[in-house]
Amino acid sequence: TQAQIGVTGLAVMGRNLARNLARNGFSVALHNRTPARTRSLVEEHGDEGVFVPAESVADFVAALERPRRIVIMVKAGGPTDAVIEELIPLLDEGDIVIDCGNAHFADTRRREAALREHGLHFVGAGVSGGEEGALLGPSIMPGGSKESYATLGPMFEKIAAQVDGTPCCVHVGPDGAGHFVKMVHNGIEYADMQLIAEAYHLLRDGLGASPKELAQIFAEWNSGDLESFLIEITAEVLGHVDAATGTAFVDVIVDQAEQKGTGRWTVQTALDLGVPVTGIAEATFARALSAHPEQRVAAQKALPGPGSVPQADRETFVDDVRKALYASKVVAYAQGYDQMAAASAEYGWDIDLGAMATIWRGGCIIRARFLDRIKESYEHERPESLLVAPYFRDAVAEGQESWRRIVAHAAKAGIPTPAFSSSLAYYDGLRTERLPASLIQGLRDFFGAHTYRRVDKEGTFHTMWSEDRREVEA
Ligand code: NBP
């Protein structure tokens, strides 16, 4: 028999994606550079469905029905190109190559164009949900041509997570759109985690609460507006006790955060697009700061903190932190959505923002109750910013005073809250009627003759600063 789909790259992600496909009734051809992985998959899980293992790429390609659908799930970057190069001469016009790894969207655009030259479809598909999601139902964000989605979509929609009967998979848009959206998803994930970490830090140092008490607080939060996978697992991690020492697990972990690069890509791309993703940027930089132990040790010795630390009323403080977290989270999502909208306009992707919230409701790491609200906001209101959509505007307005108290408390207590603070600054920046950008423009004109526009008439102007300060039309 010929397999309906093939998966090459059978490490944790590819292996589980292949099993998910087989469990859903699709026959799956299997390949991995090192054949031992292919064999062990068949040995351990061969009874879950129809697998067609192959040791060579040629046998793998020959095992597939046409047009072929080939999922690549290898380490992103050079390995993906190596696999594509090996496949190209073996494929026929109309075949579909799907990269489910975490590729940079610019690489996906390049690969899509190159394969199009060969008459092949290339689909860059973002897959979120980690190991478990790949097996039980991830959130899938496929890019590429509409034509390729027509044959691939039904399979992906079947293996994706389902929320209220709707699959967490939709055709995002042409070429790199899927990987772009996956990148922003990961960027938002960085911001979400940083905000949770700041909330934890504030409660721990501001109240002196124990990890066990904090696990309780996060578990309670998970039954309200903040309900989400990340809040749920925060309660789990904080409640976990290290078996070796009997102390809280969070206290035995080295406090230096690592990163694989998608947060950094999100920020780099946002800079190019001119979209302020301050929440994601602060989250990425906070990880970088944590990872510089030499500087931190030097600063711990050299830099004084505040003399006296303000006292907090426990109940009010916990409630304030919760509201500050929610408001900051809305800012992070608003910024991420702005970035997707900007890229969609730049590259002509026509991304449906409401649909992105729909497919993030399940399967992925940032799955959360409030994505239902984001979906509704973009479907019905097309807001200029998520922050001005009535539901979120009201929710943030309700938490605003708490948010300000928390940021002020953090500053007075010397607790670093870069994401909370920058999100509030963004909120105030957006709502401020006259920004000091006018002064910036004046300075730019002074030293560089960069010109400025006036509030009272059309045109571009320059002041002759080094002469008689006459204003001329530029
Ligand atoms: P890894 O990212 O660890 O990659 C290991 C796989 O790549 C193995 O199958 C390996 O084959 C293969 N490979 C390498 Br390395 N170099 C190769 C080459 N030159 N030619 C052919 N194959 C090569 O696996 P993973 O953690 O399963 O992730 C797969 C993809 O999914 C990555 O792009 C990752 O970013 C993405 N992703 C991961 C997660 C997650 O939670 N882990 C979530 C979402 C997306 P070998 O067995 O012969 O060494």
C-alpha cells in the first residue's frame, strides 16, 4: 500500500506527529536520517495505525501516494535545507513539502519560491503544543498556497486540537505567513511567561509568600479570567517539591533563563516593521539579563536598593497583582496582533486575525480562556488596537488603578518588573494626547535638518537653527 502522508525527522516532535496521524486513520510513511529512530517507533507504537517505514529517502518517497505529502520535522536551519535538497530530485510536479519545524519565516519564503520553480508546493507550518501537543492535538498554522491547503488542510484539521468542535488549524496565508504567526505566538509566549514570573516575584518578595502558598494563588487565578495553560502549569511547578532536598523545586533551579531564538526573531522582525512589541522585547531582554551571572554578581555587590520597603495588605496586593497581570497580558497580545497585521500588510498575506485567536484556543502553549474574547473582538469590531476593543478596554480600565499601584510598589520595593512597567508605559503612551515626540522632532531638525510637520498647516518645515532661525518650507 502507498502511504497517504510521510514524516521525515522522527525525534520527539516528528515521532509524535506521525503517531497522531496514524491514530487518526492516516497511513504514514516514516523516515529518519538515523534509521534506529524509525525502527524504534515501529517497534514501540506500530500497533497504533498503518506505518510504512523506509530506511532511504528514495524508498520513503516511493512509498507515498501522489501528489505526495511530506512532512519535514528536523532541526530548523541547515538540516531543513539539507533534507529539502535531498528530496527535490525525487519528487514530481504538484507534490507538497511541509516544514513543520520552527523555521524563520524569511527562510520559508525563500524555500517556497525555490520549490515553486520546481513545480512543487512548499508549506511552512507552525506547530505548537510541544511533545504532548504533537501527539494529542497541536495548534497548527500552515502557510503556503491555497491549492496545497485543499489537499493538506483536512488531514491537519483532523489531527489538530479541537475546541468546541472547531479545529485549531486554519490556512494562515501564502508563503511564510504560517511560520510568521508561529513566531509571534512564541513571542507572546515569552511575554506571557515573563509576566507570570514577575507576578510570582512580586508576591514572593512583596508578601513573603511561600512557593506552596503561591501555587494555591495561581491555581485560584486559573479559575477566572486568567485561565490558561501557562497559569495552570505555574501552579504545578510552584507546588512541586524537589525529591533530593525536600525544598521547593523552584528554589533549586538556577535562575538563568535560556532561549532558542523565536522571541529574538519576533523582536528583530518587529523592529524592521516598526511595531512596538515592548512586552515581548522586555521578556526577551529579561532572559538575557538573567543569563549574565558575572554582571549580576558585580551589581549585587555594588548597587544599593531602596532603604525601606513599603508594606502591602495581603488581600489587596494579591488582587492588584492579578489585575496588573491581566492588563499587561492584554498589552502583550495587542502588540503581537499589531505585528501580525503589519506583516500581513507588508507581505500581502491577508491574515484573518480573528482566526489566529481561534486556532490558539487549544493545543498550543498560550491557549487561554481570553482568546475567545480576542476572536470575538477581531470578528466583530476590527479594532485599531485590541486595547480599544470594548471588552478589553473595559477590563483594562477596571484593573488600571491596581496596575499603577503594582508598578509603583515594584519601583519602591526594588523588584524588577520590566514587562509590567513597560506595558503600563505603552498603555499610557497610546492614550496620551500630546506626546513629547514633538520635542524629538525639534531636536532632530536642530542637529540634522531632519524637518518637522506643524500642527497648524500642511507641509514639511525646517528652521535655520545656525542662522537667523527663520522657518523655511522644506
Ligand atoms: P530536533 O530539533 O532535536 O532535531 C532532531 C531531528 O533532526 C532528528 O530527526 C535528526 O536526525 C534530524 N536531523 C538533524 Br539534527 N540534522 C539533520 C540533517 N542534516 N539531515 C537530516 N536530518 C537531520 O527535534 P525536535 O525537538 O523533535 O524538533 C523538530 C522541529 O520541531 C524543530 O524545528 C523544532 O524547532 C520544532 N519544534 C519543537 C518543539 C518542541 O517542543 N520540541 C515544539 C514546536 C516545534 P537524527 O536522528 O539522524 O539525528
